[in-house]
Amino acid sequence: EGFGLPILEAMACKTAVIAANTSSIPEAVGNAGLLFDPHNPAQLAERILSVLDDPAQLATMQQRGLAHAHLFSWERAGRETAVVYQRALSQDL
């Protein structure tokens, strides 16, 4: 996965996300999920248990995830891309 679309899709479905702290994953997760060292399975287990044992944490992750996923909409990406093109076209080459 090049950016983390499955992470954002999961968040859009109100799924708590626990992901490896590597590559572009932290950017996709933001403050809406939990990260773990991919070389530390005990830390992954700890993160999973922390969500299973704390309904309030789960609810917070679900709410933050839904809000975070909306920051990466295709509509927003299109608008931001259009701005870049408009700026480039307005400059003397």
C-alpha cells in the first residue's frame, strides 16, 4: 500500500486502527489510531488489549478516526491539486 488507503477506509467505517509505525502509516493514522513497533509483537498485543479493555478508548478512536478519514477525501485532494496547477500556470516560465 502506497499511502494507507486501507487505514483511512477502516477509519471511515468507524473501525479502531492499530498499525505499524513504519513508512507513511503514521501520517495516515494521525492522532486517530495507535501505532506499534513492527518488530515488537508484544507491543502490538498491548495495543490490542488496551482497546479491547477500554470501551471509552475505543469510542474515542472511532470518533477521531471518522473525522481524520474525512480530511483525506477525494474532493479535497482534487481541490488542492487544482490550486497547485493554478499557481503553476500563473507563474512566468
